[in-house]
Amino acid sequence: MIFVGKGSVKMSEKEISNVNRYFFNLITMFASSAWCQLGKIQDPVDGKIKKDLKGADND
């Protein structure tokens, strides 16, 4: 059960599983982007390692 405002929303186990999978994919995407911008892994677009510290900064 997920609480939204004054009420709650009932979700099936399959829906919860889908939400968990989408959330995990979102976190993985952010982590991959941060590693690319920090120069830890190669950019998937051009295959080069480059640093973009301003892009990696969270401010």
C-alpha cells in the first residue's frame, strides 16, 4: 500500500515489482552518467574518456 496525500493506493505485487525495476534503472542511469562525467568510464557515444566536473557537480 502506498500512501498518497489523505488516501492510499493499493498496488499489486506485479506493479510494485515494476516500480522497483524502474527505480533501480533510474539510479543506475544516474550512476553511469556520474561515472562518465568524472572520467572513470568511457562515454558510450564516442568511446572516449573525458572529464566534465561541472556536469558531475550536484550544485
